[in-house]
Amino acid sequence: MALGKELIVIGDRVLIQPDEGEERTDVGLYLPKWAVERETVQGGRIVAIGPGIPLPDPQDIENELWQLSESSGRHIPMQVKAGDYVIFLRKSAIEIKYENKVYLVVPQAAILVAQRE
């Protein structure tokens, strides 16, 4: 019985389905997994995005931080969209496994370039 689970991305983060690491070089040498994982950048396809960076409600400016209302719902929008192919900084990525698939959660600031079709 399915429980209708939904994975929700929070804030300015994106959920990426990473490219499989190249295990073989252009000249045909096979690389160990640890060598592939040490790459500084990686590519992948964005599966989902968060709402963006939350903005405080102007009415809350005089309140203390702990008194801020969470009802404003205003965010700085994301520059990337689901379906974009991105190159990002690997060291900023957090690997998760969801429904037997591996994904990476990456902050938008770690994305270097995006290609949109």
C-alpha cells in the first residue's frame, strides 16, 4: 500500500540526479571509484528545486528574530528549474538515497552553470 510520500526540497537547495562517474578515461584506462569521487565539479540533471531564499515580512522588522511570523511565504526565486542540466561543486553536495535511487542535495550557490533546453 503506497502512502503517497513526497520529497520536498527546502530553501535554496536543489535535488540533482547525478551523472554516473566516468570510470574509464579517454584512452581506455579504468579509474578506481575513489579517483572518480575526488573530482571537484560534477554534472547532473535537476529533479526538484526549493522555493528559494526566504524573505522576512516587512511588518516583522521591528520584532525580535524569534518573533518573526512564518506566514509571509515570500522568497527570492531560484535561477534554475527542474530539468536543467547543471555543473556544480561536488564538495557542497550531500548524497541521499530515496526510493533506491541516489540523489545529491546542493545549495544553489554551489551551481556553476546551467543548461536549459
